[in-house]
Amino acid sequence: MNLDRNENGLILVLNFAGVALALALLAGSLWLSTEVPLATKGFWGMGIVLLSLSLVNVVKYRFDHRSSEDRLRRIEDARNEKLLEDALREEG
């Protein structure tokens, strides 16, 4: 289980680095472009920030859904195991 956490941590670090690099490159290109009006730059910046927030929310909700399904599956497995144990005790 500890190995899974290390792998997940590495993946998270790489993803955060990729997002930070993409945002830095976008900010640099918006800063250096002289042909685009300031209002358009702000609109693009807000769009990217809101898109990033919505992607984070989608991933969070998918992870929460998967986590709740896994929790329900474990509860059902434990219940079924208890029922099997009770049935075996009654036979014996």
C-alpha cells in the first residue's frame, strides 16, 4: 500500500509540474503578445483558470464516486462473508 502512495505521489507531482509549466507558458505568451488587447488577454486568462477549476472538480467527483463504489463493494463483501459464516455454523 505504501508503494501505491509513492507512485500516486510521483504522478501527482508530475501532473502539477505539467500544469504549472502550461500556465507559465500561457502567461508568458499573453504577457509578450503585443497584438492582443488587454481585455482579450484577461478573457483568455479567466477562461483557462475556470477550465482548470472545472477539470479539478470533474476529477474529484469521479474519484469520490469510485471511492464510494469501492466502499459499498467492501461492505457487501463483508456482509456476504458474514452470511456464509452464519450458514456454515448452522449446518455444523
